[in-house]
Amino acid sequence: MEKVEYFDYRKVAKEMNVPDAILKKIEREVKDEFPKDKMMYELHVLRALRSKYWKKAPF
């Protein structure tokens, strides 16, 4: 994806051991919601990671 500018969600994903495939899926889904707002995009990816919803979701 794009360069991180506001929220370092990739660092958080690495610390939480989020598989790359799941991170990419989250990024795609959030990008659909916020295609032109980079700050909101990064914030919502970070929130999705921290919520740990991805551990329960059928990705």
C-alpha cells in the first residue's frame, strides 16, 4: 500500500503478529470506505487491528 504518514499501523500489526494476508484484506476494505482521506484510512486500519476483530472474522 501507500507510505504511512499519520498512524504507524504497520508497526502495530507487526507487534500483534497480524498475518500479512489479513493486514492486506483490512487495508483493502478500509480503502473502499475512505478512498481519498489518508488520515481516516490509516486511523481505521489501526482501529481494526487493535480491536482484534480480525482474530474472529472469517478472512
